[in-house]
Amino acid sequence: MENEELQKMKELVARLNEASAAYYNGKAELMSDYQWDAMFDELKKLEEKTGTILEDSPTSNVSADTTAGQKEAHEYAALSLAKTKKVEDLVRWAQDRKIWLSWKLDGLTLVVTYDRGRLHKVVTRGDGHIGTNITHLASAIDGIASKISYKGHLVIRGEAVISYEDFNAFVMETGEDYANPRNLASGSLSLKDVEEVKRRKIHWIPFTLVHSDEPMDSWGAQMQWLDELGFKTIQRECIEQPSQENIQGVIDRWSDLVSQNRNPYPVDGLVINYDDVVYASSGEVTGHHATRAGYAFKWQDTAAETVLDHIEWSCAASAITPVAVFEPVELEGTTVRRASLCNISECIRLGIGEKGTVLSVIKANKIIPKVVSVNRKEGELIIPQVCPVCGAPATVDVSEVSGTKVLRCSNDACAARKLKKFTRFVSRQACDIDGISEATLARFINEGWISNNADIYRLVSHRDEIAQLEGFGDKSADNLVASITKARKVNDVRLLYALSIPLVGQDVVKRLLGAYPLEKLVEMAVSAESEDIFSSIDGIGQEKSSSFVRWFQNETNRKDFEDLLGEIEVVSTQIKAEGNRCEGLTFVVTGDVYQYKNRNELKAYIESQGGKVTGSVSKSTKFLINNDVTSTSSKNTKAKSLGIPILSEQDFIDQFVN
């Protein structure tokens, strides 16, 4: 083997392993998926050419999390899946056999074991053979039941993930610096404090039944059985005839869900599995892959070259983020003109310069525009000395955990620090102002138009200026004005949640308003001599009561709230149940609703009447609500198979409201 080739392989192995260690252990990411894949492919080609594989090569070793704690060997090895970016590879692998397609969730794999109906242990994937026992954190992870009805030996693999919504809420409330939901999930599983982990809202989603004492030869049947046991398993779709056309069609449809941001959890591809689990288990193990255990599909990131026009410094939360603005390029069917550069460290890593610098840009996982390399640098990056929003001094902060360099505004009162709070304010669960994204809010803040919640409603006075912004125009500006006008009427539950009072989520809001009307709550909080005034309300306690009282006793908060009341009409809702019409009943709601404003409003009514609403149909479900009663959807089909009544919205109203 040529010394040059050996040296190159050593360099690639070192860089890939360093990046993997950061990725799997909650540290700052050292390279993009696009760059990692390119290096990995280059290493594989060199290995094939030379016939040599270095001992620590990632092509023959499983990337591992190194979660601190007691190590434990897996009963069944958790091997990784072979990956491809070509649909024809999936077709070839399927061999005309019935397959299932599901998400490749971007989280951490946990292996959960039950014996005699009780949780026995929870172990991280580790290196696939030895993981870390984190059973003590099980109660803090949604989806891991402490008891189940099945009394045999059961081993399940699933992914621990954090939704985008929960990730944004956590970062907003804590101000902690995490790159993405996966980064937060990884760091959380190293903690010892159960309550602290619970705050992170980690969800465990099963994707494989590894072992049960019940013989089942169908992967689809296995997953349905887990659903019936009460687990919330991975979303999936069956492909009976896996032709090129059929697989491509399903992939396109699922890819659109990602492109349209309609999937709540981060994903980095798709997975196909054989339905025939006996056949799947008969494959060989090559390297660290079981050849028939499944096949992962990753989207092909297409890069385009463009020229940097300027760096825009956008202040959001306390961070001042560099954004590359460049000559427009076409990516994934859309025109892309700008991409976040995340932080100072990323700019240094890429070697970003000034105007004229030539860049390679992709849409990572079909969603996020990302600069992946600098092809030719011009000049040097100039880091601003002041915040672009308020003009206060800006300083470079270095994270003690990851070493990441971030430019921050020194002004605690800067409007940009409230971006996450404004994002919650306009969200569907809050004041429901359609068409205003976090990115749009950031632009309006940087224009100087938003400093408090009431200013969002006053955006109508900036209609003509908004129409002149890049990416808007008259139609978008008019739609925005219409959305704001429609949202001026807001109920008290949504309003109180929209204020982003620490520790006051939707459940706390409902409990508070179930005890007192909004006006009385505010009056009591403002005049309270003791912060625990609401602690006697069921489910509130001293900590939540104190947070609510402190927020309203803050003069700035109180003035902003009064200013907001001048822009909206508050509608009172009856939270406390006047009866028990849904008591003890579990409902699932699916499809469009017409007589309620949305499904959340219907859910609120059911809960106010003592009922429960879950996301999936199981044996515990008493009614499925779906206006398309005759639909052959998966929820309808499952409800029929379990003998569960399917109600239209009107059926529900007739039976449980009128």
C-alpha cells in the first residue's frame, strides 16, 4: 500500500472518529452530516482499493455513546444498519418481499427489557455490545412504562428523542446552548437528577421488537402487538410490492413531510424492514451490520456553489448569529438565498471570509439551508462589536462544556432575547397567529418593530414595509395582516400559556383557570403578600405558584401585559368540568374537525369533562373520533379490529355535549 494512501486513511479515520464522539455524546458538532458522509465514502473507497481496514476504522466499528454509569452487556447485540442514498439499492435488498418503511429517528437508541410484567432495565446502545444502565432515569422518559400486561421476557429497542417544539421551549426557558434536539437528548441521559431529565421531555419510541416469548413471524404484527401493550411505536407504512416505483413513491411522500416540517421529531433518513422476521433474522453479520435486519436510506444532499454577498448578524435570544446571504441558488425545488452559520466557531471552522467568498450550500435533510464548505476565501470575517438590535456591547462567549464560541448581546433587556418567547406567543397552542415563523419574528425584531407581545399585533402598521422585505411582497404582507386581525380574539387559556411564564405550561394554566377567572388570578398575583398563594390548587404547588406571582409582580411584565390587553379581546373559557360526561373514557381524535376551532379545543373539552385523549388507538381506547367514519386509515382499521366505536364530530357532540 502506498504510504500516501495509508496516511490519508489514518487522517480520515481520526477525523471521523473525533466527529462521531462529539455527535454521540452531546458535544458541539465538528462537521455536518454531508461532510461526514463524504469522508466516510472516501475512506471506504480507499479501503476497497488497498484491501486494508485500519483497526479503529468507523467502517468496521459501531459509533458509540459513552454515557457515564454502570456498563452492561446487551443480551442481543445492537448492530447498526447498512446505509444507502440510492433507491435502487433498497429495491435490490427487498427482493420482492413485503417490507415496511419507517422513520430513522435522530436520537439515542435505548434497549428496554421487561420480565413478569415489570420494567427490568434500560440500557443505552453503547458500542452495540456493551451499553450503560440508566434504569434509574426510566420514570423521566415518556414511553417507558413501569408495568405492562405481558408477563413474559420482552426486549425492545427504541429511540430516545426530543421534539423540535420541546427542544425550543427548553432552550427558551433555560438559555442553555445546545445545537439541536439530539444534542440535548444525549447530554440529558448523562444526568443523575431524575427531575432534571424529566424537564427535557424525552420520548422513547420503539422501532424493533428484539425478543418476546410470544412467536410472531410478522414485523408489522409485532409492532401492532407493542401498540396494544400501550407502547407508542414508530410511524410506519407497509409496501406490499417493493418495486422501484412503489418505494420511490412512498419515499417521496415521506420526504415531503420532512420538507414541510410536518414531522415533530428530528429524523436523518428512513428505514426499511422485512415483514418476514424469520427471514430477516437469517442473514449474516458483516462488519457491524446484520445484512437482513434492516436498511437505512439517507437523503442525497445536493450541493450548489454560490458567492457570498455579505454576513448578516441576527440577534436571537442572547446569541448574535452570523447568517450568510449569497447569490440565489436552487436546492430541493426552492430558491435559497441565506443560511445560518450558527456561531463564531462554525465560521472559523469553515473559513468564512467577506463578500466574494465562494461557498458550497446544501439543504440538510431536505430542510435546513447549510453552508458546508468554503471553496475560495476573500478577505476576513469581521465580528461586530455591538448588538445589531439594541446597540449594546457584544462579547464572544466560550462554552465551558463544548468550547463553542458564541457572540452575545450584553443587554438583558434586549428585545432579541425574547425571540423564543415571541415564537411561543404566536404558536398554534398559544395565540395562533398563522404565518409568523421564528425566522420571520427574528427579522421583524432586527428591523426594530417588535419589543413586546403587543407589538406583534401592531405589525399591521408596518404592512407596506413588510411587503418590501425579501421573500414577502404584497400578498404575503396582506396575509400576515389578515392573520393578525383574526387572532385578536383569544381565549384566556391560550393567552396565559402564551406569556411564557416559567413553569407555567398548558396543564398549569388549566388548573389555575379552573380555580379562578383570569382577571381574578392577575389581581391576586399582583397584590399577593405570599408567593405560595396558589399552592393549594391541585397540581400547582409552591414552586409554580411562586413563579406565577413573581412574573405578575414584575413591573415590566405587568406593563407589557396591560399593553397587550389593549390590542386583543380576551374570551373567557370554562375550564372546570360542570359534569363528568367523559369521566374514565379514553378518546383518540384524528382528521379534520369543523365544529370545534381545532383538535386542541375538542381535546380541552374532553379533558374538562374528566376524559383522556391519546395519540394512538389501543385496547384502552373507548372511542375514536374521525369525521371520515368510513375511512380505511390505519386508526380506523385498528379501531374496527378492536371493536372500538368510531364517532363523527356530530356523533360526539350528540352523545357527550348536548
